[in-house]
Amino acid sequence: MLEAESSDDQNSQGGDDRPRPRLGFLGIGWIGQHRLKSIAEARRAEIVGLADLNPGVVAAATLETPDADVGESLKDLLRMDLDGLVIATPTALHAEQAIAALESNVAVFCQKPLGRTEQETRAVIAAARRADRLIAVDMTYRFVRGIRKIKDIIEAGDIGEVYAMDLVFHNAYGPDKPWYYDSRLAGGGCVIDLGIHLIDMALWMSGSKIGGVSSRLFAQGKRVGPQDDRLEDYAAVRLDLESGATANLSCSWHLPAGRDAVIRASFYGTKGGLAVANVNGSFYDFTAEQFSGTSRKVLDEPPDSWGGRAVVAWAERLAESSAFDPEIESAVEVARVIDAIYANESR
């Protein structure tokens, strides 16, 4: 499947002669189009197929990739001799579609979450392992430059042993598509939409597994209780890690936050602290700082075009090898935490 690039492509990439994977895109709404544009601009893969039920978004996507074939379904894409598939469809479809692609020996990059539950997530990863195919999930905030710097500092031990984390993601708007508010399609509310990034960040930064989970969920200011089919629009969660550290998380949709978004992750260690936070309510601009007592040092600040780095990194990894990467196993622990949060508060 993987074909060598033309000499013109090699020259445009500074002589990079690696083969370019043949990719298909399933679901090309706002997120899908953004990932498609990132791949096209990076020129690390050949975009050969597009599929979406909305003709309007297909037409917009073909402006970026006029040579790509257009299909109507996943089956159409899997007939196009793909090396990899980028999935950006409603959450309820992720596991089934990813497994179908993997069973066709096609690598997968999937919009988060990989599955609505731990069981679905495990099933996808098992399929990837059986097929020995690369799979990644779009935990895009791992690729913010300031967050990467904080990760390096924590791993170097420069702030000592991390014992507390505070992570927040409040979206003053909330999703704009109806399926996000249907538990059967979305799998949950703001926790599975936004909180998933905070859970992943806590586990990734600490390198620890979860010892205990407690949560309180709300819908329009009222507790979500037993037999309640409403989706949470506010969540307060405490994670107790096996390392002994504690992480406090909160996330929401439609919160009167006085700005578009509040996104922040703070890490406190025995020798200092670190934090990354969005700037002036932005969803895209972040500053990172290091703290020592009452003093602070700026580690990173905008601009930083990080949004497409996750999918480009996957495409570059695919160009080197399509083999299964066990790093995806971290998605199981994240899914296990989400299941525990919802078990604490029945929807």
C-alpha cells in the first residue's frame, strides 16, 4: 500500500524520501476538516478518500483535496486501498467503525473517545492488537507546546514529587450538534466530552493509575440522580492516584464563566509548581508557567499552532511502521475512570 513519494514531493519536504501513507477521512465536519487540513499542509500523507453523510461538508473538503475520491460510507473508503483511516464521527460509531477498519488491516486515528465505555475501548484495542495495526486517539492537548514543557519538567523531577493537581475545562457554549445531548450516541455529557482531556492529562502527567474516584454531576444546576436520563453539564471529580497524589477536576457546558472558556491545569510538587492556562478565554492560546514560592517564570506563551499535531504525529508514525503501538493502552485507564465517574452518579 505505502508508495514512495514523487521527486517533487521529496524536494518540497526537504528531501524526505519516506513513503506517504494513503489516508481516508470518515466524517469531515469541523473537526474532520481541521484534521484533514493539518495532514494536507504537513504533506506527510496522501489523502485519497473522503466520506460524510453531509454533501455540504464533502464539497468543502474537496477544495482542500480535489484529487481525493468521494464515498458515501466506511465500506466505500475501505475499498480504496487505504493505509490509514481518520475517524471524526459521532461517539457511538467510533468503536464499530474503528474495529471494521482494523479488521481490514487499516490503521486508525480516532477522535476521542475511542469508545463510550471501557468495554468498547478494550474491544477496539484488542482488534488493533490482533491485526497488528497502529491506532491512536486524538488527545490533542498533549501536543500543546507549553504542556509538553511541563511534562518534561515533571519527568526531570524539577518540582519534586507531584502530590496535587487541579484541572479545569469550562466551555461557556457547549456542543452545537444534537447528538452530543443524546446519551446513547454520546455516551455521556461534559465528562466524556471535556473531562476526558483532564483525566488523560492527570494520568499522563503522573504516570500513575487510579486508586479511587468520587464525583458529583449536575444538569442545569440540579444533581443528576438515580434513574435520571439527563446528561450532566457540570461535573466535579476527585481522583486518588495509586502514587498517593490527588487530582481535582471540574468541567462544564454552558457555564456562566464570563468568557468563552476556562481551561487550566496546575501541578503542585514538593519543590515547586507548574501551570498551563488559556489566555483571555481562548480555546487555542495558552501560557505555561513555573512557580517557586511567590515567584513565577513564564515557560511558554502564544503563538503555538498545536491543533493538528496529534494527527500529523500519527501519520508520521504510520509512514515508519503500521504495527500496533502499546501506548494506546492508556485509553483503557481513561475509559475506566469515566465509567467510575458515571457509576458514582447514575444518569
